[in-house]
Amino acid sequence: MKHISLLILFAVLSACSTYSEDDLKGFDEKIQDYLKTEKIECEKSSSGMYFKILEQGEGRKIQFTDRVVFKYKGELLDGTVFDDQREEAVEFDVKDLIGAWKEIMLDLNEGGKAYLVAPPNLGYGTHDLDDIPKNSILVFNMEVVEVK
């Protein structure tokens, strides 16, 4: 699997993508169908991300100005794994993460684990990456290893 090394660049570029209300509604319906089919219960955030805190974590609460070390697996709705960093953790500043990751990080403590399903506007938007087609809904399992 290819590590998403251009995460920061695409997080900035994704913020420039705009979607209509109809687009957002369509993404939401696809996510709801996926969760129903997979029999997964999640909460929905005001941004449109669906998530489940699997473990809150025992360490300190993550802040926007922190640097986090975390492991994750990312896949498309069809189950295609586009990135798997469960063996080797990655490290980023929270402020530089894609929208979905930024949002979930601020809800976790060090040691926390979460499952999330992100619409394209909180992921890579209209950018067509090697392993991630444009306008993809993304599914992540994440674990925060350390907060710096």
C-alpha cells in the first residue's frame, strides 16, 4: 500500500472543493446505505461525517496545535484498501490533517480509537489520486498512539 505522503497538500486543496446541497445529500445517502448494509451504528457530526468512538483513550485530550502519532487503515466503500498504516504509525500536526481526521482527533485522547466514514468534502474531494478516485467516500479505522 502506498502511504499518503501528500496528505497536507491535499488537505489544503480539498478545502477549496465545493459541493452542492444535492451532492452532499447524495453522499449522505450512500453513507447511510453502507452503514445499514454493514450493520454499523454511528453518530453523525454536524459536518456530515459518521463516526464511532471505539475507545476514548486514557491520555490527554488532543488539541488543534498538537502533533499526533497514529495508526490507521483507509478503504473505499467497496472495501478496497487504499492505505494501511497499522504496522507503522505516521506523525502529523493535527492542523494539517484532512477534515475528517482533524475532526475525529479533536474528539479523542491519547490512546483513543475510532471508526469513521467521511464524505468527499472531508477527505480528498475532487482530487483523483492514484488509489483514491475523486469524490470518494472514505472509511477509516484509527488509533492514536501518542500526542506530542
